[in-house]
Amino acid sequence: MPHFRGRWSTAILLAAVTVGTACPASAHHILGRPSYNVDGDASTPPSISLEVQIGHFNVTMMAFPIQLKARQPVRVKLYATRLDGGKRFDGNVTFSVRDDSWFPATEEVLAVQRMDDNGVYSQGMEFKQDGDYVISAKYEADTEPYVIDFPVTVGNPMPKGFLAGAAGLVAVVLTGISLAKRKRRAKEDASRSAP
């Protein structure tokens, strides 16, 4: 009898392995989402994403690919849904970009986009050089203007903290030189006036 149980156990195990490997998966998921109706960015994580609640909307913006580099295509995607019911915003979104610098820079309007079949607003662009930028998405809903600023870093720009530190160091050195010159002049004046 124990020999008989061993054959049944082996047969059941063999049947389970055969059925498990013979049936392919019926659906494929990428990052937790079904793979149908997704584009080329679906399997690529974004370099950065921004989620914000503004006015009557939840807005998500993402930049692709995972590492933004100068002179290579960059894609920005925007999803906007209403807080009351989750209905997608269906209007025009204007995308623009400007330098994220201490001094105000001119803003370059890229394009006005409509929502695609997947409920996404997409904008392609290319940055000429490494740096910090702000990508803006603007739209109007219920006669209210909405502006979402999305800061991105392209490549490896020199950090602003480094520039501020260098400017501070130069200021300290120049102040030190000025104080040293004043001190020397004061000593020279004191030695001339002494009998």
C-alpha cells in the first residue's frame, strides 16, 4: 500500500507541473498595468514625476527616459483628472519651457496638445545643453487658468550651490584684500605722522 501512494503522489505532481507549464499566461503586465493600449514609455520608468492637486484637478506629470540628456529626445506626459468623479480633463494644454536660473529667462512655447486616446497629453522636446529647466503646462477649465511648473534636470549641470559657494569665496577674498590694504595704509600713515 505505501508503494501505491508514492505512485499516486508522483502522478499528481507530474500532472500539476505539466498543466502549470503548458498554459501560457493570458495577460502581460508592465509595472502593474496591462500591456494593451500603452505606448513605448509604458515599460520605462520616468526620470522624475510630479503629482499635484491644483484647483479642481489631480495632475500628474512625468518625464521620459529615466536619464534626461542633452541632444536626446525627451517626452513629457500629463494626466489631469477632476477631483469630483475622476473625469479626465479634455481640452487644450500648452507646453512651454524656460531655464531654471536666478535671472528670469524667456519662456519658449513648444506646442498646444490635445488628449490622446489613452487620456494623456504628450509633448516631445530636446534640450541643447545640460542644465536645470522648468517645463510648464497651462490649460483653462471652467474659466479658471491652471499652470503646472515641472522642474527637470538635464544631464549633469554645475550645481547652483557650487556657484553660490564660489561667488561667496570670491567676495570673502576681495573683502580680505581690501581690509589688508586699508590696514597697510593706516600703518603707513601712522609711520609718516610719527616724529
